[in-house]
Amino acid sequence: MTHSHFWLSDQQFDRLAPLLPQDTRGKPRVDDRRVISGIVHVLRSGCRWVDAPEVYGPRKTLYNRFVRWAAKGVWTDIFTALADAGG
């Protein structure tokens, strides 16, 4: 079973960008739009984190960002913003 890749639109990302944490540490972080698109792809497709397509960046980054942002409540803000915008 194959799933097409999910990518946030410009409009969706512009709506989310102000909600994203800016506290970076260590190496420069992988592009937020790319990572968020990858996380949404995993959640929508039901695939395992290790099976996420490489186009979204390192799989460990997808998983770690999902977990860290979940602990901070960022995903609630993101999904609320997307739902309020109708997509």
C-alpha cells in the first residue's frame, strides 16, 4: 500500500510558523516545513517512524521533534490552527 507524500502548502505553513518554538540548540535544525510535513505524513499514513520517506529528513528528527513538541503542547496549537483555517 503506497501513500503519496504530504506537504504543507505555503498558506498552511505561514499560519503555523508563528506557533513554532524557536529554541534551537546544537546543530542547525532541519527545516520546520519539511519536518512537519513528514510528521503529518506518518500520522496520516500510519507508517512507522523508521519507514518515513527520506524526503522529509532524518527519521530520528521527525520522531524527536514530534515527541518534544507534544510535551510542549505545540501540536495542539498546530492542529487547532489548521482546523480553524479549514485545512
